Amino acid sequence: MNTRTEPAATALYLADTHEVSNLSTELCDYNMYTQDAALREAVQREGGQWADGELSAFGQMTGSADYLELGNLANKFQPEFDTHDRFGNRIDLVKFHPSYHQLMKTSIEHGLHASPWTSPGPGAHVARAAKSFLHGQVEAGHGCPITMTFAAVPALRLQPDLASVWEPKVTARVYDPRNVPVEQKQGVTIGMAMTEKQGGSDVRTNSTRAYPLGTGGPGQAYELVGHKYFVSAPMCDAFLVLAQAPGGLSCFLLPRWRPDGSKNPMQVLRLKKKMGNASNASSETELRGALAWMVGEEGRGVRNIIEMVSMTRFDCMIGSSAGMRMAASQALHHCSMRSAFGQVLNEQPLMQNVLADLALESEAATTLTMRMARAMDNRANEQEDLLVRLVTAVGKYWICKRTPNHA
Ligand SMILES: Cc1cc2nc3c(=O)[nH]c(=O)nc-3n(C[C@H](O)[C@H](O)[C@H](O)COP(=O)(O)OP(=O)(O)OC[C@H]3O[C@@H](n4cnc5c(N)ncnc54)[C@H](O)[C@@H]3O)c2cc1C
């Protein structure tokens, strides 16, 4: 028999089902830089001590509740794709949530896409890596176009006539997301398109063909016909692309719009469905006679684009180390507030063991990444240059492989 006296259907009664207790709070409003001893010590040790003040201010911003929320929003409201506008014009437009644009804007205004190229010198890569590490803890997906833009510069420089036109806009601290030709922009972003259906790692199997429009050769215009199966950040203003020229696999710079203002036919077919990396659009494309200029020597495409790939490997180390740091921070924070079996979790001996392992692995990843940043600052030294070539590959492999398990 129901003996209740209060009215069962009142809002008050329904809301009062249980008391929320023994849960942690949101980890926010902390200084991501000054509270990260391993990062701060690495910055000092590897030559970036001059950036300590700047990094402190940046870490205060990235750790604030409002700023962290941008990362949540950019992943909750995912990119949407329109092939055409409502009048039927082909536009290949990806629309992002405003939070994504804000993250891109901050990254570019703080030089995460270019500072070591525009202000080289001792600690330039170290300071940029530390800032990227902090920003990557807020949101990882937007780091894709930022990284590719950063990484494109050494490859672009292989073709000085193209670099003289593009590099000032690539390195400018201006974020302009408009879907318009490069001539109308002060700041641009760069993507890369290598992967095809029949081969990802093995790009020698690329089937996209490049037809010279004139004499052909370095810096000259070609038309590309084929497909690219994994093009991330398709809203970039141009892409470094591999295609088979008459003299072998070569590297090209392909703009989203032709110089005459018409749409360059690198057509986006659809966005990829991915398990993670949700805020970042990745696409499948077809190249239907798309204009592109050859970068570097004909037949040396892999050698040339590897300049870009090597830089992106380094950024994969930064991004995955940042992921580890955020995971460890969340775990440490949670376990400092939640109790089980009569004790706060971080006072339980076995949990201390787990947390120590997580922190150790995270700090090791940070330490290796920052050591590589110093090597990047010192590539004039042969030993440091060899270290970059070897350890970016090994570091990317190991840190990226460990990060999901660690999380
Ligand atoms: C989030 C995301 C974004 C991406 N964005 C881009 C982009 O913007 N542009 C772009 O061009 N591509 C992009 N890619 C594609 C990516 O570069 C390819 O997935 C990658 O090159 C691997 O190619 P694949 O997937 O075809 O695998 P495969 O090359 O077919 O490899 C399959 C498996 O075999 C292994 N394998 C390959 N070669 C060897 C070997 N010699 N010995 C032993 N094992 C081997 C690989 O490790 C893998 O486990 C992106 C991928 C992801 C996941």
C-alpha cells in the first residue's frame, strides 16, 4: 500500500531522487603551464627560458573554464559539408562551429603555425612546441591544419618562386577562414594530399596524373587528374599533393581557387566518418583537371614532401604528449577528490602506483618531445640534424602508439 503523503508528481519530488556526492569537479581555472613542472623544466633546459612569461600567460588562458569549453564545443558541434550553394554553384564548403574558428584564430595569432620560421633563433621551436602542447590539451583536431601549415614551409622553400608568393601569407598571423581565392587573403592555411585508395603508406602507388600545361618542370603549371582519399582540413587554401608527372612522382602546390577566381576542381565528395579527431574535417576528393604548380624537381616528389611529413611527425609527438598530459591531469584531479573503501583514491597504495605510472609516462613523452624541439632549433649541427631525422619517426611511432592506451 502506498503510504506517501507528498504528491508523487510534483517537480520537487521528481528532482529529489538522490544526492550527488563523492565525484570530482571540473578541472579548470588553473595555469596549465606553471602547474606542469616537467614542461616548465624542459622549456628551461632546452633553451626556451626567454619564453617563460609568455608561456605563463598562455597557460593561464588555456586552463580557464571558458577556454576549455571551446574544445568541448568544437567536438560536440561537428563540421558539416555542402557541395553546392543554394543557387547550384559548386562551393565545396565545410562549415565549422564558431569555437573551432576561435581555436584556429588563437593558434595563428600566437604563431603556432609559423613562429620558428618568422622568428628563428635559440629556443624558437622549443617555445612554439610548448605553446602547441598547451593548446593541444584544449583541443586536438584543429591542430591538424595548424600543423600542416607549419610543416609546409620547408617544402615550399624548395620552390623559391612559389615560396616568395605564398610564404608571407602562410606565415602571417592572420586567420581568414573565408572560402575565397588566395589573392583576397592576408593569411592562408595549407593541407596535404598524398593518400589514395590503393596505397596510404606506400605513396609510390599513387595513380593521380599530372599533365603539364606548357613546358613543364619546377614551378610550372600542370593539371591533375585522379583522386585523394584522405584529405584533412579541406578548407585549407592550398594543398601539397603528390602526382605522377611524365618524369615520375612529383610534388605540387594545388590552390583551392584558380588565380582567375574560378573554382579549382579538387572536388570534395564527402567528409570521412572517423572514430576520433571529430572537430577536424577529413575528406575524400577527386581532382578533375585541377591546376597545380610543381614544387621542386620532377620525379623527386617523395623526397620533397618528406620535408613536410617530417615536421608533421614532430607535431604528432607534441599532440600526443599533450593528450597524455591532459589524461594524467584528469586522472590525478579525479583521484584527489573521489574516495573508495574509506580513503581518497590517491591515498590508496595501489592507486598511487597507477597514477605514478601515468605521470611518469606522460612526463617522459613531454621530455622527449621538448628535447626534439631543441634538436630542431639546432639543425645546423649535424648530430642534431640526424637526431631530428631519426627520432621524429621513432618518437611519433612510440608516443602516438602509447597515447590511446595511456588514456
Ligand atoms: C585522422 C587522419 C587524418 C589523415 N589526414 C590525411 C591527410 O590530410 N592527407 C593524407 O594524404 N593522408 C591523410 N591520412 C591518411 C594517412 O596518412 C594514411 O592512413 C596512412 O598513410 C596509412 O595509410 P593506409 O591507411 O592506407 O594504411 P596502409 O599503408 O595500407 O597500411 C596498413 C597497415 O600496414 C602497416 N604497414 C605499412 N607499410 C608497412 C611496412 N613496410 N612494414 C610493415 N607494416 C607496414 C601500417 O602500419 C598499417 O598498420 C590521415 C589519416 C588519419 C587517420
